[in-house]
Amino acid sequence: MIKAEDGEVTFRGIKSHVMAEAVTVLRTLKEAVSEEEYKIVIRLADKSDEQVKDEAEEAREMLKKLLGL
């Protein structure tokens, strides 16, 4: 079982069952979003929390510049 709530994820059960659930989640996500969005999710999942925070800050700064704020 995979349970996600408030940024916390819990895994319970046999490894093969948990992995099967993860595959199901990823397949469903891939069907629900664009290919580019899916690739972004996979890329971000491979990064540390600090790297993700840094990229988010860079994106905010870029948006401010583009919007003239």
C-alpha cells in the first residue's frame, strides 16, 4: 500500500505489491497530464528537496523578471 498525505508518504506491504502500485500511479499520471509535465515530474522526483527548492526559487525570479515585478 502507498499512502500519501500532507507531503508524507507511507509504504506498507510486500515490495512487489508496493512497486506495482507505484507503476499504476505513474501510468495514470502519464495519461492525465502532457508528456512534458510527466517528464518534469519524473525529473523532479530524482532530485533532492534542496535542489527542487532551488529550482522553484529560480523559476519565481524568472517569472518576476518576465512580468516586470
